[in-house]
Amino acid sequence: MAYMATSTADIAAMPRGGPRASCLDRLLQTDRLEYLDRDDVDQRVKRSVVRALEWTGDMFGNHEKFAAISLDLLAEVPDPRILELGAGHGSVSRRLLANHPTAHVTVTDVDPAAVAAMADGELGDHPRAVVRAMDATDIDADDGSFDLALFALSFHHLSPAQAAAVFAEGTRVARTLLIIDLPRPPAPLHLLRLATMLPLAPLVPFVHDGVISSLRCYSPSALRALAAHAGVALELRGGLTTPQIAIARRA
Ligand SMILES: C[S@@+](CC[C@H](N)C(=O)[O-])C[C@H]1O[C@@H](n2cnc3c(N)ncnc32)[C@H](O)[C@@H]1O
């Protein structure tokens, strides 16, 4: 299927399930923000979500997997320069540094509190790490500054227009942009996933954000439309029961 570059207005209005999403799929999305993205939410609530993310990533080996996928893409680069966007807790960057002896990592997030917490920890003192604030939609770095930019479990936080900007910006500053995010299941399965989470959403902030994440994640066809709009080439891997992996490069 060919994905034509779409107008900015079409992209802004595109459903999370992609331009040809079914009626049911179009109902399974929201503009509501996660606690993590809200300015009116207590920092303690946000930190509890970040700690839960870090814990589940450790438990299920996601941080290690994300670092391994990143380093596989850099197998031919002797001393890779890596940018992590939306790093949150910094666990993936810590593994990148531990698993590659000469990698240099710029560890970033748009949230100043997350950046301060990462700078206060091990990453702040690491000789091959720089921790700083950065917006993935408007990256403060020169063209070609990095071999790889990684954006893990964060893409769904963005509106379609912002998501297209990440494709453009990530591939401007890095030779390869690696996006890893939740898969968007077919609508009937998606309903089941939501039904298992909804009862706990009012009680547990991590589950509240999980439900919203699920409603906001992009389908493979949405990713293709966003990449086409940004004018970048895209390879997709995984999905459904595993995280969705999108590898973007300047066309
Ligand atoms: C669910 S957390 C993911 C944390 C970590 N990457 C992981 O794999 O567990 C999403 C992160 O994306 C960050 N974020 C949201 N919008 C962003 C943007 N425009 N630029 C950079 N980071 C952003 C949030 O502040 C948050 O730390």
C-alpha cells in the first residue's frame, strides 16, 4: 500500500489508528492527557508513575531489550553517539552505557523534574553521559550530531502533528531514529485490553496513564502516514504482543 504525503491539516486530524481506521478504532482514542503530561498534577503522582515504569521495565527486561535493539542498529559504528529522548528515569541509557564501552549518550526529557532526577543519579556523574532537557519535537542539536536517536514508550504522548515533527527532527539530528512504543491492537482486542485495565485506572496512577497510553498509541498505518508526511523512510518491526519498533531514516 502506498502512503502519500498528506497535508498538515490531514495529519493533525488523523486518527491514532491511521487514515483508514475503522469506526470502532476511531472510538478507542482520546485527547485526554496522562498524569505525566499534566502541569496540574502533583509531582509525587508523576514520580510514582515513573518509578512504576522503571520497575516494570526492569521486571520484564524491557530496558535491556531496548538497549540491545539500539546497539544492534549501531553494530558498525565504533564509538556511537546516542541521543535518548523522553528518557524518563534513564534506565535504558544506563544500560546503553553499561553494554557498550565507548558509547556516548545524551540523556534527555522534556520534563525538567525528570531531567533533575536523572542528573542527581548515576547518569549525572557518568563520564560518557550528558543529561539535559530537550523537546523531541524541536531538538536543540545540529544536523547529524548523533548516530542514533532513541524515543522509547513516549511517542504516544504526542499529537499526530507533534509525532510527525519527531520523525523530521529525529532524522535530522541522527542518522537513524528508533521509536519503540506500545502496539495498537486491532479494535476488538484493544477493547479487551482496555477492559482489563479500566477497573484499576481510578485507583492506580500507573494504570490510569496506561489506559490513556493504550488509547493514544499509533497503529502501523498511522506510523507510515506520519513518516510519509515527514518525508522519511520507515521500517516497522514487532507489534501486537511485543513493542512496536519503528526505524526511520532520511529518505
Ligand atoms: C512513559 S515515559 C517513558 C520513559 C522511558 N523512555 C521508558 O522507556 O520507560 C514518557 C516520557 O516521555 C516524555 N515526553 C513527553 N513528551 C515529550 C517530548 N515532547 N519530548 C521529549 N520527551 C517527552 C515524558 O516526560 C516522559 O518522561
